[in-house]
Amino acid sequence: MPDLSYHRDKPLNLTIAPVAERPGAVIAECRFDNAEGGPVDAYLVTPVDGEPRAGVIYQHSTGGRAAFLAEAVQVAQAGGIALTLPVTYQASGDQVAMIRQSILAIRRGADILLERTDRIGAVGHSAGAMMMGVAAGIDRRFACVVLDVGLSGLSFHYRDSTHPAIQGLRASYGERLPQLLADIAPYDAVHFIADAAPTPLLFQASRFDIGVSESEYEDFFAAAKEPKRLVWYDGGHELTDVRWTADRVGFLAEHLDLPDLPRILAERLS
């Protein structure tokens, strides 16, 4: 297994700059030093009044730090604190660095939230779900984890996906593809997810995802241990089914003691 340890006493050099206020919530741009690589740019969303009851770390691959921002605001309105992270794609195309820095950003994000509250959960989307699956297996600080449209690992995705972008990636690597797959395979979430137990896991899967097959979703779910739940939705890789949000919000509310979170979502939809 790769070494993904880090020194928690390394300074975060955290900067926080409020950029907007919503009823009951403050949105701030923040930057912190990762354990490896360059600094991470994220959003930190905090409640206007009182100490946070709990916290949530989000990591989204295709939508970056802003993709889960609306949900992060709802977490803050329910009395929580939320940190929204990107996957740390590399301009150089270095896949191992991207994976390592994305996982370590989650762990450093946990350091930030646990300075402000004592209970945290995590949500990962797509590649973020694969990074979150690794983090959940090596870091025991998460009270619950949501894995949204993820699969067993990037080596599986790069080798097997029929998505046009991934087909293009395979073609671009040509004869170098086997080495790439060998380099990233040790970081596949399937090697770590069983160690997340007994942390409750919610897997969210799409039946019409051109990038991830139903069997790939099921294989990832099978690798995890109880307590776990797999929920299917009609949609593509970027799900829009309101149940997709409602199920996740209900799961976070239950395990993080944020009882107002489902009501706040319902009010948004009314």
C-alpha cells in the first residue's frame, strides 16, 4: 500500500476571505497548504451564529470547488460548517501526483474542520468519490461518507471506460498506458474501502452513466463492508434527480446531528 501519511503539525497557512453572505451562512474563499504539492483553493462555508455542530468535506472532480457550494450553504444554515474542495488536477498531467494531492487535501481539510467542530462527514463525486474512498479507509476521523458516482479506482476507469474522453486518454498514452495503470493501481479505492468500516457509507449510483457501468458501481459497493447502502437514480454522471440530493442530505443529517438540514432543503424546493 502507498504511504499517504503526513505531519499534522505542518502549518496550514490558512487564509480565509469572506466573499458572500446568505441567510444564516457566510461563504469564504480559503487557501491552505497541502501536505504535498501546491496550495489548495477551496470554499469554506460557516454559520453566521454560534459554533458549528458538525462539518462536511466535499470533493468534486468535474465541477471543482464550486460544484457542491449550494449544498454547503445548506449545511451552514443547519448549523454546520462545510469545506468544498476540487480534485487537484496537474497541469503536467501527472496522475499519481493528482491522486496523492487530492487524498491529502481531504485529510488536511479534516484538520481544518476539526479545529472548529468535533464531528465531520465527507462527500466525494466521481474521481472525488474514489479519493474519498481511500481517505475513509486510512483516516478514522469521518463519522459518515457519501460516495457519489464512483467506482473501484482510476486504473479501472482508465482501462475500461467507454466514455469518449477516457477513450481519448487511452489513445494519447499509447504504449505508455500499461505503465500508467501500474503506477496508479496501488491508489485504487477498492484496496482501501473495506477498512472504512464501521463508518456508515452511502453509495449513489446512476443507471444511465456512459462513464461507469452498473457492474462497476456494484463491484465498488461489494468491496465495502457494512454499514453501507447503495441507491440508484435515473440520470447520467452529473445527476439532477432531487432524490439524489435529498438522500444525501438525509444521510448527513442523521449521522452528523444536523436535524434541520432536510427541512432547509425542502424549503429550497418549495
